[in-house]
Amino acid sequence: MSHHIVQADNLNYTYPDGTIGINNISFKITHGESVALVGANGAGKSTLLLHLNGCLISTQGEISIGDYPLNKKNIKAVRRSVGMVFQNPDDQLFMPTVFDDVAFGPINLGLPENQVEQRVTHALETVGATHLINRPPYKLSGGEKRAVAIATILACSPDILVMDEPSSNLDPLSRRRLIKLLKSFEHTKIIATHDLDMALDVCQRTIVLHKGKITADGPTISIFNDEELLARSGLEKPLGMQECPICKKNNPKNQILFYNKKPR
Amino acid sequence: MNTIEKNLFDIRYMDTLASKNTSLHRLDPRAKLITTLMFIAMVVSLGKYEISRMIPFIIYPMVMIISAELPFLYLLKKMILVAPFAILIGIFNPLMDTTPLVHLGSVSITGGWISFFSIMMRFSLTVSAALILISMTGFNGVCMALEKMGVPQPFVVQLMFLYRYLFVLIEEGAKMLRARSLRSFDSKGLGFKYFISLLGQLLLQTLDRAQRIHLAMCCRGFDGHIPINRPMKFGYKEIRFVLIWSFIFILTRSYNLPVKIGEIIAGIL
Amino acid sequence: MHMADALLSPAVGGTMWAATAGLIVYCSKKVREDLDEKKIPLMGVIGAFIFAAQMINFTIPATGSSGHLGGAMILAILLGPYAAFLTMASVLTVQALFFADGGLLALGCNIVNMGFFPCFICYPLIYKTIVKGRLTPKWITTGAIISAIIGLQLGAFSVVLETFFSGISALPFSHFLLLMQPIHLAIGIVEGLTTAAVVIFIWKSRPEILQPSISVVQGPGPDQEYSIKKVFIGFAAAAIIVGCGLSWFASAHPDGLEWAISKTTGMEELGAPQKNLYSSLTAIQEKTAFLPDYGFKTTKENPITDTKKAWPAVDSGTSVSGLVGGLLTLCLAIFIGFIIKRKKTGQTA
Ligand SMILES: Nc1ncnc2c1ncn2[C@@H]1O[C@H](COP(=O)(O)OP(=O)(O)O)[C@@H](O)[C@H]1O
Ligand SMILES: [Mg+2]
């Protein structure tokens, strides 16, 4: 299933005003992997994600989806297989009703009407938002907006899911629901976040970005145990792995993880 | 800052009204749009002294308000808010036009006063018709109707985007204003310099947002066409609605019903 | 200032509607053809921005009043005339529907007054001529202020003309003009200053937005300048044709003929040299008092000659029956409403 591979080679991007977005990024993500892209604000997460389906074209280096480098010719096909959930659902939900919005992609794919409807229902069922189908997007709560935004992407049935800070602005319950949902997807997932607890829950692999550069790439557990690395990248150990401040007991997760930690 | 939040509340409220489920709400938006336009055309086609012929037209807004379960007082308040311009211009009529037109015993009423009342009635009828249309159809309904009736797609899509992002942008503007007023302890109004930087910031954010929206659209296969077709049915109910009301409008437009009634009464007495 | 339905005759309103519809069709075609598709969401979102911006007021020092952004000029600068016109038209449509600003019949007038003049006259002919690509605060400010003032003067003049030709308001042409133009001079200066300041703000923080070659937003290229002329000629032609058509149509009916006569008598008044203010004032007053009209026409249709003499006082018998009948009709209407309401609550209960 080589067509779900995402590979970046020496990717560089500088914004028109001279800000360096990303700097010499290389990685390879294989089929079915679930990868967290963590880093402080402004680390370049969003910039990197925008390269994955050709929203931004790198100033240097290239990105390959499947076996071919992304270029103008295959950009449509790439966009069909890479579904991108934007950071702010308001940017993504632009149609008058939830139905129209979820149907937007399938209609553009040229599907016949009954299949469009089927896709819409299925996508909304998956995210548990069937009851919202006739609502206008400005009447949804933050969590509902996020769920629908994900449904709009699922309706295009992509092979690779790319999400930019999916858990930001969500209340604990909606966040929990989102994590459960993400875990249930079998797609290749690339999730940019600074919610390390979520990353720990959902992703086996983590790439740490700092000031546009990759500072670490490896199993999530070992990276999150490396406090010095996290501190260097402007991050903090996830709460779930920290010592409980009240009972001063080590989190059980932490102990198991500790033994797993690779000697550096 | 009050105005901006009040306006947002207002638009939200109208939107809620439109999501009711009365038989009028369920009617095809085209029927309601056509009827509204016809109503307005009939009302304004009456002469400026013809208040008596204008009275029966009240039946339309009234029936709509009641059957679509719209809040009368709220709509009235909205109407009063926009009245000043009509009043300002209309009030010159009594001053300029002093020909006595109607004699009731020893009292004579000048043409100016009559035309002033006619302006005010026109105003209330046409404004209420527009407000009623939107609150029983909803903005998107009106847009769909426009598209089906042949208004070019770029314009309709534009209207829909505008409406969609109205909520987002007003909220953003309100947030910025709130943040500012929390930190300005002298309760002076918004100064020009801050006003400009606020607007400028908001505009830059808007431009960025537009770009992100465009990206989000491209990610889902956008190629310039936006599918906004919604199945609509102009069926028996719609035809009946339009026909009945046009009949009533034409009747009231061409016969002076109040005078007819008055004469009948006078004949009886 | 928004033109209102209440002051408008169907002929004037219809003419402006037709002109607006033509412009919208033409601009939509233009936007679809010439400009890239990125603009479609951009226009909508910027329209929403203008809408929001109009609700934010700043205090004008030492006057106690406040000002806000009008929008058409800044739209034209950011989007170019065609897209700007469509955007302004949609802003005004939303205002007409939600805030009853103006009304639906007057929408055509308002789109012409507040959209057409700034986008197709002031922006290409004044702003661009003044700025000529010299994007410096000095030229931006000069261009924005002058074009905003002229745009608002044209708009205000157009409101006066529309009101006058409609013949509903008795306010004499010259008075109304004297009332409107100075107010709009002040509004124009404020509008020009805010437009300039916002454009300069954008230019300082993100100059690339105003640079046509790189940015997402752009004005028309040189080849498009020419078609602005076409828009203008087309617009004028459409307005004349539709105007004549409608008045011809209207004159087929006795009411309409009166309207046409009132128009011509009005025209004479316009052309007459004013000797001094007082004498002309009284003359105007007389004329407006004679303004032919459909009147409190109660029984028979009256011949056109009526308009030549003073309005015949309606005999008191008919006026009384009119008044009584009016009241009765009102009661009847309310009664019908009451019945419907009863029926409805009965249904839901
Ligand atoms: N449109 C833009 N123009 C210029 N610089 C930008 C733009 N977007 C982001 N940047 C800059 O690029 C860097 C990376 O930003 P971003 O990818 O958004 O970070 P993250 O998503 O990790 O918070 C930041 O320094 C940011 O200021
Ligand atoms: Mg980001």
C-alpha cells in the first residue's frame, strides 16, 4: 500500500515577508501510521501541514505523496487522498447548512446525487453529528463545529488525514470524544498539536518541531519522557505523565513508560 | 460597542424566527419573494393622497405576522428604528403643500398632511413586508430563490458568504472593542487612531481568513463552481398563495374599498 | 443616506432596479470571466467585514457626533470595480432585508447611489487618476478623500433626483438639494479620511496586498479600464431606455400621465432661472401645491385637465364616507386577523 506514504525531503519554506516557516524538514510516514507533530506556537506546524496537499509550495525540497513528488499536475489527485482539517473550523464551514458543507466535497468529486447523500449521512454518523444536518454552521458549538469539519473531510474519503490542532478550544468532554473518534480512524494520520496528552493517547510516533526545524522524531513515549528535549523545544511533559502534585505519586503510566525509555 | 452586539443579536434573532416551522415557513421561498415584491409594487403605485386605498393593504402584513407566528412588537420596534429618514423628508409635505383637500365639517385637512400620512403608511407597509419576508423565509432561502429565479451565481454566492461570515466578523469586531473598552478606563468614545488600527487589524484578519477559506475550498475540490442547488418545489400550495394574494392586491388597488364600504354604510343609514 | 421605499414611485424604483440588475449581471460575468476564482470567497468575507465595520463608530472630536466607514471606496481599492460593486450590492441587500434600511423597491436606487458611483466613477476616474500607482500616504489620502467626497455628492444628488422624480415628497428640489449636499460633504470627508487611513494601515503592514501583481486582490488591468467606459455608457443607456419605457407604460394609464406631467412641470421649474430666493420659493410652493396627482380620487376618474387648475376640493360627503369606510376596513382587517389567530391557537392547543 505504498500510495499512502508521505515523504518530505529537505523541505524549506520562507514566507513572502522573509519569515522562515520551515527549515530543512525530512521525514517519511508509512501507511497506517499515526504521527503527532508537536511544537510550541509558531514552531511551523501549520506551515508544514499546508505543504502536505499543495496549499503551500515549498521554496526548496519536495514532498511526495505515494510514490510521486507533488506537482501541479497531480495536485488534484493528491488533494483527494490527503484530507485536511483546518485549525479554525469557521474557515472550513463556509456553506449555509451542515448538509451543504459536508456535500461540498462529494459534489465536487462529481458523484451522483444519491451517493452524495449517502456519503453525507455516513460521514455525519461517524462523527456523531447526524442531528445537526440542517443547521447553519454559525449555530453550532465549538465541539460541534469541529466534528462537522472532520465530517466534511471524511465525506471525501481521503486515505490520509491531516489535522491542525484539532483539540484546541474544546471543552474536556468534547476533547475526550474527539480523541475517541481519532483513535477509531484507520487512516494514516498526521496531527499537529501542542496538546501532548492527546498526542500520547492517539499517536505512536511524534515529530518535534522547533523554530521550523525537526528536533526529534521517534516513539511518542520516549520523546515525552525526555524532559530536557521538551524544554528545549518549548514544551512541557504531558500532565498524564507528570507526578501527581497532590498525592505525590508517580502516574502508573509514567512508570511503565520509564522502563520503556531508550537509553540516550 | 453596544450597537455591534445589538446588531448581532438582532440578526441572530431574525434567523431564529426563520427557522420556525409554520405552513408559511415551509412555502417555497420564490412564492414569498414574488408576493412580497408584488405587494410593495402595488402599495407604492398608489398616489400620494390615496390613504384610503392604502388601508386595506394592511391585511397582508397582518395575516403574515399572525400565521407565521412572528413577534409583532419586535418588528414594530425595528420599523421605528429606521423611520427617521422617511419622517424627516415626509414632514416637509405639511409645510409645503397647504392646499386644503378634505373638509370634514369646518375642519379642513391639507394635502400636505394627507401625503405625509400616506408616506408614513407606505413606509410601514413596505418595510414590514421586507422584514416579514426575511423572518419567514430566512436569508439563505431568499438567496436560493434568487438563484432559481436567474440571478447570476457569483452574486448569490457572494450574498451567502457575506451572510455566513457576518456572524464571525461581527463577533470578532465586538471582541476587539470589548478588549479595548476593558482597558480604557476613561469612558471616552473610540478615538480615530484606535478606530483605524482596529479596523485595519480586522481587515487584515479578514484577508487572511479569506485566503484560508479559499484553501479549505480547494482542498475539497473547488473549481470555481459552488453547488447551492437545493430541491425546491413550486407546487399547488405556492401557486394558490401567489394567486390569492395577487387577486387581493389587485382588487384593493383598483377599487377603493373603504369608500365603497363607507358609501354602503351611508346608504343604509 | 439610504433612499426609502416610502418616497419612491414605481417608475423611478423600477428604472433603478433594472439598471442595477443589468449591472449585477454584467459584473458577475466579468468576475467569472476575468478574475480568478479566489475572489469569490474573498468578496463575501470582505463584504461581511464592511458590514461589521459599519457598526463600529469613532467619536469625531469636539462635535459630539460619530463617524464610521461607508465602504464602497475601500472595496473598490481592494477588489477592483466589478467585484467591489457586487460586494457593495450584497452589503446593501442584507441591510435592506435585515435592518429595513431603505427597503426592497429602493434597493436598486441605493445600490446605484452607494455602489455604482464610487465603484465605476470615483474609483477609476478619480482615485486611480490621482494615485497613478504612487502608493504613498500623501497620494492615497488625497485620492481617497477627493473620490469619497465626489462619490457621496453624486450619491446624495441622485437621492434628490430620485425623490424629486418620484413626486411623493413635496420638498422642493432646490431645498432638498441644499439640505442633502452639505450634509454629505461632511460625511464624504469623514469617509475619505477613514478610507485613506485604513488603506494606509494596510499598505504599511502588508504592502503586498495593494500591489496588484502579487496579491490576491487586484484592480483592473489597463485593458479593463476601457470596459469601465462601456459600463457607464451601458448603464446610462439602460436607465434612459427603461425610464422612457416605464413612463410610456405609465402614461398609458391616467395615473401615469399625471406622473409624467408632474415630471415635465418639475423640469420646467428646474430650468427656470431663479430671480430671488423668495419669489422662486413661493413659485415652487405654488407648483408643488398644484402637483398633479392621483389624489384622494374617490368616485369617477378625473380628466387630466384637473391638474391644470387647483385641486378641486373633494365634497365633504365623499370624504366622510372615505373616512368612515377607512376606519371600518381597518376594523375588518383586525377582525380577520383576530379570527386567524383564534383558529391558529385552536389548532395548536
Ligand atoms: N502568512 C504568513 N506570513 C508571514 N509569516 C507567517 C505567516 N504564517 C505564519 N508565519 C510565520 O511562520 C512561522 C510558523 O508559523 P506556523 O506554521 O503558523 O506555526 P504553528 O502552527 O506551529 O503555531 C511563525 O513564525 C509565523 O509567524
Ligand atoms: Mg498553527
